[in-house]
Amino acid sequence: MKAKVTDFGLSSVGDSEEKTLVSGAWNWVAPELLDTNQSPTLASDVYSLGMCIVEALRVVEAVQSGKASRHCLPWTVADRAAMKYHATRGKLPGRPSICEDSEWELVERMCVLEPAKRIKISTVIDELEKLTGRATATYQTNSLADTPRSNTVEWETVSEVIAAARMSVIKCKDGVGEADGVIRLYGSLWERLELVQQLIGGKHSHACRSAFGALVVDADASTKNLRERKRSLISMAETTMRCHALHRALAKFCEAHFLEWKPPAW
């Protein structure tokens, strides 16, 4: 069974210019949309989903305590003016007692007051999968956890690993010629990894650098297998899929850590 949020469309109206404006559901509306003529955005939807998570936790909390769960709203204040006052100042509803630290941290990242600083929906999905224990283990680089992984590399040696890997790709290219699209794909990956490393610099957290180091380790391991790969169609497909997965993981990493970077146009 899968639950889906479907009623936000019923909480908006269209004006003469065909703009969708918020008209209800105040408990879930992002602060920037309260009493304004602004249209909903992807960032405001992320905020609303965060409020849905708070509401779901309140329902579970009520059921476990034997209370009625029919009117469990995100905000426990009945006065809309009071709710608006708190929301527009970056304050969140009270934390449900059953809410774990990791769950509340996700809500906080989804409901940051400034829309540009809210995490993307792809990051929300990854984090929800990890929280529910359903995260896929087919490819570890899809993990965006802030907890440092064991198979990472020290930040001080990342540059050396990237330089060595780029040289390895160049040697592979010299051995097979320019016609091998897989080699070019890996070359593009390492160019982008080097660019992201420069964006991170010393401005981001240890957790961010550690997660990037883990991604570099995964990319390096995949690159080392280039010379040993078989010249079969299946092997070519597997190698290409691994590289595409690394490109996607890098794009998701940048989204999670608010790094301004554009994924490649393949």
C-alpha cells in the first residue's frame, strides 16, 4: 500500500491570468505564500510536504497515546494569525514527542524559511528511503547521508586521486582510440568531479567533504576497471551504466549540498 498526497490542488484557485493562487490549507502552506498573490513553487511544495510529515507524526502520536487522531494538524495553535506570525519568522510547529532526531532534522531542512535553502525533492526522497529502511543498496553512491562513510578518502588527498584517475582515463583513451564513448564518459565524470571539488573548497562541512570523498572512491574503483573490461556488448553496457550512475550520484550530491552545478547534457 502506498500513500499519496492529493489535495493541495483543491486548496488553490485560478485568477483571470491563469495563475494558481493559494486560498486555503493554511496549516501546510509555505510562509512566502501566506496572504500573498504568489503562485506555488517546487520549494513551497517541499515545505508543504514537510508539514505533512509533521501531521503524520502527530497522528501516530495520538493513536499510540489512545487519543483521537481526527484533528491532528501540523500547527497546534488554532489562531491563523498566530500561526502566520510564527511561520513567517522561521519557527516550526512543536516537535511531536515520537519524532526522532533524524526525522526532525529532515523536516527542518525541508521547511527552512528561505525557499532557496530548502532541500530538493530528490534529496527528500533519498532521506525518506533511508529513514524507512528501504534505501536501495545496489549502488552506494546514491546515499547522501551526512554520516561519514568508511570507504572515503581524506580531503587532503582528493586532488591526487582525481589527477591519477584522469591520467588513467587518458591512457585508456590512447589504447583504444577516440571511438570509445565509454572512455569519454568517464573523462567527463572526472572533469566534473574536479569542478565540484573546487566548489567545495574549504567552505563546506566535514560531512560534505567526507561524502564527496566517498563518491571519489567509488568513481576511482569503477575507473580502474576500465582497462580490464571485456570487449563485449554486455560489458560495455554495464560499464556505461556504472558511469551514468556516478554522474547521477554527483548531481544529487550537488543538490543536497546546494552546490551550483549543472549535470551533463548527454
